[in-house]
Amino acid sequence: MPDFKFTIDDINPMIIYEPSSAWRPGNKSADPEASNYSNNGTFTLCQQRGATATFKFNGTGVGIYGAKRSNHGTYTANLDGSINRFDGYSQNSIFNQPLFEASSLQNGPHTLVLTNTQTNSNFSYLDIDYVTWNVSLEDDILPPTITYQDYDPRFSYEPSDAWTAQTSVNGYQNQSGHRTTQANATVTLTFNGEEVRIFGLVGPNASPYVVTVDNSTVGTFNGTTRDMSSGVMLYETSNLGPGQHTLTLMNTPNGTAQTLFIAYAVVTDNTTDVSSDSSSLSSGAIAGIAVGAVVGLAALALIVFFWRRGKKDNHSRRMSLDMASPLDIRTALVDPFVSHSSTDTGFNPAGPPTSDTSASVPRMRSDSTSLTNAWPSHPSSSTDGPGRRNPSMTPLMLASSSDEDSPFPTSSYSTPLTAQSQARSRKGQPTVLPASENQSMQHLPAEELRSTRMVVEGREQDFGPVPTPDVDDVLPPNYDQAIEPLHQRS
């Protein structure tokens, strides 16, 4: 069960001093050690034998504190009829001492009475500094506490014209409060909860008042003190049980000038009715937050979904572009370049280009395949073994220097290819070299070499490979070797 621990100072009206004439507040000017007491050195003392201080509470523990000094004597503590005797004497003054403590009490109402029992006038003092007590609630978890300001509609002031609203009062929470000087004027708080505290003002002009809880009178408390203090707990009670309750304070002044001041109340609410200007969120606000959270999560899920979908589409488009035209590295058969007459190309054998510049370009054979396409299928009659093309079906002719139609001589004398020269070597057979092997052009005169070489404006004329003394004449490979297509092995 959750516990509360409350502390009240010696001037609190909930501590009832009797007879009131036997008790007086401590005097700082007369007592050099008064500053050692709590709450800026406040304490209440007596010297009269039989004087009592009574505290009533609901809870499971209690403690009453004061000083033990060289002029203090004996006293008794009576808790619910059980009496214990103590001695308050101490050669050296010690403060903040427990005059009496009790714990593990049955959760409910209790009464503690301290009585001065001195028998020697030299050791006659008994003083009280402050009181603490513990409150246990029946709930498994700590319920929320709600503050109701004096202008909250849960407060009812009767008669209404007997009460005056105070909008600027120092020491009050939110600096507001209600006051009355009329006898028997009442203020009633209606609330839901099992514990309640009400706060107000005490001082020289504060009046006594009667407390009633759920139409049952609790007792009379006196707000009259030597010094004015605000924010004082006028009354507290707990273990009220679930449901609606009422707390009523009635002004019972001893004179016309005495006043009852009310500032605010604090309720420990164990019910579902927790709406107030200082309470937790309303059900509508909670529902709005829940709906907003759901909508936010849905929007986030949609954003992630479309982002991943777009990323996937981009990846698919890249893959489709990559796979649209797969590269086939197998070679296609390409016809050699065959030039046309000088009138078609615009070039003369030994001169610059003419005005006609419509030069022909190499053309792909119509029956050849693209470089990126697979090998075409041919009838068995046009192949020389599985997967091989028969070169004899499309003989390649290299232009020679004797060809009158060619303005672009080759680098050596060539003869038309024959089936024998075109036959590919089988595995293990030597390669058949062209007839131009080891031929040299050194014996040819420069005029003949020049006549067989292409003239390009701005460039020196090419006479072919230049032999060196250390290396034999090296010619480029035969043309059909250079363009021979790759073929599959059988």
C-alpha cells in the first residue's frame, strides 16, 4: 500500500493545546538557543503540570518532536490509552529529538496525548517543535492528488454573501482565497477520494472553526496564533473509502474581528472522476492523443512502404536496361573492305581528293549476323563440320596492286584465296602460311612503291614495313587470318 508522510509545525491548529493559557510560543529574544528549533525557530512550551498537547490522526505511524534540555522534566505519552513515561532532561541541550514515536499501527484513527508531569519547578519545561504521521492508502498504486483552488465549483460557500473572495493574498497558492467573519458561516468541499487536506491562514485574527466530515463532526480547532502564517494545513483525514465525500469548516469566532481563511484543498483521488483545472488529462484529450499516435504511425508506415517500392522499381529498371541487349562476344563474319573506282570515291591514285566526296564505306554482308547476335543456323550443306562455317561458300578476295579498280593498294602482293589456302588447320596440323610469306619489297624502285601507295594530304607516303638489319622482314598476317571468325570446337 502506498504511504504518505505529513509534517506540521507546532503552531498548527490540528495540535490542540490545553489549557490554552498554559501554553505559549517560544521567545527568541529570551532564549538564546531558540534558533535551533525548526521552521525558523518556532516552538510551543509549557511549565504547568498536567498541561496537554493532543493530536488526532488517521494512519499507521506517528512521531512528536521537541528538545531535551537541562530545565526539562518528566512527561507521559498516551497513544490510544497506552501510557508511556519519559524524561526530557539533558545536561546539554539537544534539539530535534523524538519525544515519542510509534509505527506499525493499525491503519485507522488514533489519538496521541503528551502530558507534562513535572514535580520539580527547576525541571518543569516541556516543548513541542513539530509532529509527523504516516498515512497508508488501500490502493495497490499511489492514486493521483488533485488540487482544488478556492474558486473551484466544488467549493460551496454559505451564505454566499458572508464570504469575500481575495484575489491577491500573499502566501496563498495562486494568491487567492475566501474569507469570512460571520459566525456559523460554512465552506463545504464535495469531492471523490479517500484522503483530503484543506489549507488556509492562521494568525492573531484567525478564529476557531468546527470540522465536519460526511456530516459527522470531528472537532474544534483554533486558528489563533501569535504570528500570522499562510499555507497552513487546517485539517487532514484519510481512509474515507471510495465514493463521494464532503468536508465542511464552520467559523466559530470568539470575537467580531476573528476571521476564517480558506485557500485551497488537495484530494487523493482513487476514482475515475479526476477532472479539474489542475488535474490530469481528460478522456477526450487522451483519446485525441491516441488517435494522433495511430495516424502518425500509419503515415510513417506509408512513407516507408512507398520509399521501398520506389527503390525496388529503380532497381528493376536498371536490371531491365542491363538485360535488354546482352552482349554476345562471339564474332560475326564481316566482309573485307572493297573499294570502288576513283570516280565513286572521289580519290585519284596519286592526287588529292576531287570535288566529289561521296566516299563509300564498308558494308556488312546481308547474310552476316550482328556482332551481338548468336551464330545463325545454316543447312548442313553449308557447314564444314559441326558448328563451323565453310569458308569456300563465301571466298574473300584481297585487292592486289594489279587491280585497276583499286585506288588503295595493300602492303604486299596478294593473290585470290583458294579453297586450299582458306582451309583451316585441324588440331595437330601446321598452319598453312600465305604465298606472300618472306617476300621483300627492297628490290622495288621508289617510283613503283609510290605508285602502289595511297597518298594522303599532309602525311608522308607509307612504303610499308621497314626492315632492320637485326630482324628479318616481317609482314602483317594474311588478311583472311586477320578476319577469320572464331569457331566452336568440335
